[in-house]
Amino acid sequence: MKTVQPIRDKEKLEDIKTLLLKQGYRNYLMFVIGINTGLRISDILNLKVADVKSKDHITIIEKKTKKQKRFLINSQLEKEISQYIKSMEDSEYLFASRDSDKPISRIQAYRIINSVADKVGLDEIGTHTMRKTFGYWHYQKYKDIAILQDIFNHSSPSVTLRYIGINDDIKDKTIENFYL
């Protein structure tokens, strides 16, 4: 599995959302939930309408850690979700495959994200990019590594800083102005 990066450019983030919306609301909403919750793709793909309909929080058992995760659905995200699910049944997967009643696969989610990232000139992108992008921008806004560490369930602040690419940014800045 290759290492992926967060999307650090807000303009490219908006370009990706626009391209995904042109593909359809399903792909757009998958990305929007990913970058606004920090949930892993395996947990996003398993969401059903009943998990989000008329709810203030997404409450799941994380597939990877088997721990309970509770995440606020803020008002903007709630509007996006409500628009998408208005004609769906509670038992339906949010991100159902067009070929079955199962959710799209991780591989398909990867293809969706990677194809639009490629169009906007980004590489080192994968499904984990959504989670890392959430962390990167949350940190940029609040500078609270402790809360982000808790959200991600990481063992230390240094793990979280490395995970969201902040350490890479700091290293790059020191090298940029260093020449012997």
C-alpha cells in the first residue's frame, strides 16, 4: 500500500468536489463525508441510510479497531446528507454499488477519488487521503493536536502530526531555505 497525502490546496479540494458532483451525488457525498468526518473508507462505505437519517451523530463500531466511534453531523453535512437520502430506504447503503445491493468496494472508491485527483494534478492520493485531509485542515483551523489525536484514536501527538503530513511540511520548509 502506497503512502498518500492530504489535500493541502483548498482550490484543488473544491475542484475535486465539483468534478465528483458532475459524476453524481453518490461520489460527491462519499468524498464530502470523508473530508468532513475523518472516518476511514471502510467505515464510510458500510454506512446505511438509517445510520445518518435524522441523526445528530454518526455512531459506529470501527471496522479496523472494533472501538465505538461517535462523530457529530454538523448542519452543513446534515443538509448534504438529507438531500441525498430523501428518496432512499433506511436499509439501503449510502454508497450502494450500481451492480448490486452492496456498497461500492474500496477499490471502486479508490478509482473514483484517484480519477478526479489526477484531473486536478494531484498524485499520492488514495481513499485514506480523505481522512488525512480532514486531519490536516482541522489542525490548520484549531491547532489542537490533542483533540485530533483523540478523534483519530492515535497513541501520541507525534503520530498524529506525522499522519496528517505536518511533519513533512515542516521538514520541507527547513530544506527549502537550506543550501551549502
